[in-house]
Amino acid sequence: MALNLFPHPLQVLSLSSERSQVGIVRKNSPLLISLQNLGGQSSPLLQSYSHGGSAFVSRAVKEEQTQSYGSAETEISETNPSSSKLVLVVGGTGGVGQLIVASLLKRNIKARLLLRDPVKAKSLFGLQDENSLKIWKGDTRNPDDLDSAIFEGVTHVICCTGTTAFPSRRWNGENTPERVDWEGVRNLVSALPETVKRIVLVSSVGVTKFDELPWSIMNLFGVLKYKKMGEDFIRNSGLPFTIIRAGRLTDGPYTSYDLNTLLQATAGKRRAVVIGKGDKLVGEVSRLVVAEACIQALDIEFTEGQIYEINSIEGEGPGNDQEKWRELFKAAEEN
């Protein structure tokens, strides 16, 4: 039976093994959400890094206008023609994830969210047309939650799940790096159909150096090691993938903000984008930049099968200009 959470006629699809067996899921009863009150918690990515060392820089591309994700008057449905993509976002209520979802909707790209706790959606989302956004209840740590119905029609996947590097209240309920960054990623990838055109994973810089200083300090409880294990599983899965290793996250996370406020979020002066390869990049990156990099990677063909590190620095950046992003990714390939 669907669970009614809101005063609106909304329904949540809970996909436990029991419900799958009795055939409770119905195609016309997903939770249909809007982003009228988009907020969220801190991004689960690693929050602290060393600021020393040299950066492997592809180059920074400039734009003439401030990077912005819209205005309060912008109608999402009028931004772009409807896209044929259906993007599953896992970790869509985190600091990076909520920006990804907002940007997808602004682009008129259909999105699907996989959430552990749909009750949280009450404070984050409002009513949305069924062709724009659906929310499914499920936990990547539990393989039984990953019913095949979740992935029906999904063309692309962005995974930005994670937890804190050090023990905290967020570890309650076995929300540890091992369970989230390793087991959760493994379970998700194992459940994806072969028809998925691309999976983008948000990871962390320093994952290949988790036993070296200063990274070994951040890896005291295994966060970098388990992120690397998740990366390796995706690389060996046979699915088309792109991995984005983020530096220390800045800007946001944006909590208790409505959609229009979120769409106006900017990276301040740190809009120029730096992309590297080989786990040599050290520094910080705006959550807005990470979110945009994930979306751009879905459509840039030569990013398939590649791993990139990403930072942002002071200066004008590529915004959502795909050609400028192509130049950035290509420059990293050539260096």
C-alpha cells in the first residue's frame, strides 16, 4: 500500500522485497514532486583536504556572465525543449545532489530520485508534474530495496551519496563509509540494467593515496579507501561510466531554500574550473561546479570511461556552456 505523506495527493513507492513479491507497485502511483521548497543537508562528500602540493591544471575557461542557475521569474518548463533523458539521481537531497536535481529540472530533463527516507521530502519538495520528477523509496545499502522497477526507463545515473570522513551522528544507523561508499555503490551498480547509457559517480581527490600523508589522516576511518573500492567496482562493471573526484567542497549546502533561491545560487568569485587527471589535483571546488560537471559529463562522449579531478578557483567559468566544458575535459585528456 502506498504511504501518504502530504496534504497533496502524493504517494511514495516503497520497494522492499516483500512488496515486490506481492506486486504492490503500480506504474501510475509514484510520488510526484516539485522543487518549490528545495533544501537539504550537507553533501556527504569528504569535507577536509590538505591545501598543499602542486595542482595538475588543465586550464580555466572564462565566461562573460556570472554563473547562475536561474532567476525567481524563470519558468522551468520554458527553459529548454523537453529532453529524452531520464536521469536517476542517488543522493539527491545532499548538498551536491539537490543542485543537480534543480539544474535538471531547469533544463527540462526528467529526473528520478532514490531516497532512504521519503518523509524528508516533505520539507524539500512540493507537487511536480509526473513527467518531471518522481521519488522512490529505497536504500542502496540494502540490495532488496533496489527493485528493477526503479530503473525502468532510466537512461542515465548520477550517484552522489556519501557520509562523513570521521565518526559523527551521521554514522548512526550504519551510515559508515564502508556501508555507503563501498557497499551502497556496489549494490547500486549491480542493480543497474545494461541499457544505462552513462553512470556518473562523485568521488574524492586523494583516493589513490589513502595510505600516504596527509591523505592517510583523512582516511583514518576508511573513507578514501572505500570510495576507491566503489570506483573500482564501477570501472569493472562493464557499464559506461565517468568518475568525478571533487576537492574540498565549498558553497552551501543550501538548506531550507525554495527552488527559485537555489536556482539563483552562485559560486561567488570561484567560478573558474580546473580539471585534472591522475589524482594530482589539490584544492577546493564549489558544489555548483561539481553538480554542473556531472550533468555535462552525461553528454560529452569522450568522458566515458574516464576519471577526472575537479577544483574551482577565482575567475569566470564555463557556466552551463557545453562547448566550454568540452574544452576543459579535453584539455585534461591532453595533459
